[in-house]
Amino acid sequence: MNGSQSGARWTIVAMVFAAVMLNYVDRQILALLKPTLELQFKWSDGDYANMLSAFQVAAAVAFLGTGWFIDRVGLRLGFALGVGIWSLAGIAHAFAATVGGFIGARVVLGAAESVGTPAAVKSAATYFTQKERSIALGIGNTAPNVGAIITPLIIPAVAVAFGWEAAFLLAGGLGLVWVAIWFMIKVPAVAEDGVKPAPIRWLDLLRRRETAAIAIGKLLSDQVWFFMLAWLPDLFHRMFGLPQGTVGLPVALAYTMAAMGALSGGWLPTRMMARGWTVNRARKTTLLIYALLILPVTLVMWTTNAWAAALLLGLGLFAHQGFSTNLFGVATDVVPARAVGSTIGIAAFCGNLWSIVLIQLAAISLSHGWGYGPLLAICSVSYLIALGFIQLLIPVIRTVDDDGSGAIAMAH
């Protein structure tokens, strides 16, 4: 592969980055505008939790099909359809006037945004060699954090200046621009079978221990991510009395640290492998480091300063993103490129569906006066438990070839 072709592949990373960033801008707007919309539409915490749960249920159910959909119709068309539909759903929020209207928009948004994760991981498996994938995944996995950083810095200002409807219109419009650019890009693939439509037998995937390991890892780590994405602004508002105009600053700091975690999660195992470590040793050592780093997150309950809390929560998000990057890395290590979309779809279904439990538990805990302590305790131990299951189910990580060969049966 010549230099220009190699360089062109990083255009894919940029496009995946932009899509996932916009994905998280769309989904986080509701959390940031909660005080304004709550006042205007007389929402309760239960109403808000139900909106979040509707999104998670829709995304979870859709993940059962979108991973397969990406593998079946091909990465290029499947990714574009997903971004286009979720952008239109984001725009629809601007025209909602009831709880039911917002729930309907969240359902379509959640279902369409489920395309993003399997498409992003499949892009890494399709356009990059095994040695390059950790870096590509690490860069791509910073996108949610960048979205979570810029959203609290920009969206409240847009809402104040032009009205809350403008925030949804802006984010959705940028997504439609992305679709037009995506169809203009032509980049050669490393794993050609990742580009071509490739129906996969789900029963064969479900029988694999690797699928179960990745699914359990996603289940236990995603619950933490979605809980923090949905409730972090409220935590700073409740615990430290921060108004909407300033609550975005500590939230932005926490997600800035998360972005650094994603980058470090791509860099660390790559350096280990460059020094002669096996993929198995590098991946699992890296996963262990991040699982340990999130343990102090419960100390937030004993802080009296919003910035100290932001640093502790930021460390937790740093650890989450480093762990998540390497969990995706494990998927591209052990699953052929043609089946990565379906495998990640199954895992993401488990993660999104189980996340509803923690989201609803947050509303219950707050309504009973228990606060955020029990929730942060769950967050702190989730990653060590996840790593334990990964070790049990995949004692030794053995990589598939870059050409996508592996023991996954194809449907005929």
C-alpha cells in the first residue's frame, strides 16, 4: 500500500470521529437543556428518566439489527443511512411540545444512532491492519468525549441566544452535511470482506465465547457511561448548586479527561506490542490498569468542591474510555472483519438494555433521598468484574488475520 493510500485511510478516522461526535451532541442536548425544558413543559424526574429509558430501549433493540444491517448491506451505505435518519430525528425534537412527542423523537434517535458503534468498529477492522487498529479505535473513541465537551460549552449559549429549538436544528443539520461528504470519499480497504455485504449466521456468533465476553464487557461498562452521560449535569446541579449557565464547565472538564483516556487506550497497548508483548498480555494488562483507575470515583460523595468532583469523575471517565477502546480492540482482534458489525451489535444491545437499570435506579435513589452514592459504588467495581469475565471466557486472545479469515460461518 503506497503512502497516499495509507494517508487516505485516516480520512475514514476523521469521518467516523465526526459522526460519533455528532451522535453524542444529539443525545446530550436533552440532558443539558433539562432545566429549561423541565420548567417549560413541567417535567418530573420520572418523566425525564422515562425519556432516557425510551432512548435506551430503542437503541438496544435496534442494535440487534443494525450490526447485522451494516454487515449485510455494507459499511458505506449502512453508515450513511444511520447518520441521515438520526439527524432527522434530532431535528424533530425542535417540533416536540409534549412528553410523548419527545419520547417519540428519542425512540427514533436511539434506534438510528445504534448504527454508529458497529459502523465505527467495523471501519477500524476494514481499513486498518491489526497493528494500527488500536490507534484508530483510540482516536475514534475520543469522539464521544469531544461531543460531550463541546455540547455543554456551545448548546446552552445557542439555546439562550436563539431558543432551545435552534440547538436541535443545528446538530441535526450538521449530520446531514456529514452524509453528503461521506458519499464523496473513496478509500481503499485492508480487509475487503469488511466492505462487501456479508450475511452472518447469528447462531454461530452466539455460540462463541468471544461474543459472550465482549457482550458482558459492554454490559458492565456501558451502564457507567450512559449513567454519567445522562445524570452528570444533574449531579453538579444538586450537589453543588451550579446553575445551567455554569454547570457545563465541570462537565466539560470531566469529558476532556475522558478524551485523553480514549487516546491513551489506543496508545498504551500499541507501545506494549511494539516492545514485544503479545496481544493477549498487552490487552489484558491495559484493561486491568483502567479497571483499577475508576475505583476512587466514590470519593465524589465526600467532596465539597465541584472542581474536585469533576477531577474524580473525569478520572472515572478516563478509565472508562481507555477500557472501552481496548474492549473494541479485543473485538477486532478475535472477530473477522466481516462479522465485527454483528458482534458489536449484539454486545451493544446488551450494554444499552442493561443501562436502563442504572438510569432508572438513579431516579429511584434520588427520589428516596439516597443520592448518588449507591450509583457511584456500582460504577467503581463494574470494570474489574467485566475483566474477570473476559479472562474467564477468553483465557488467551488469539488474533484473526488482517484478511478477515476466521471461524465464523457465512449464511448462504
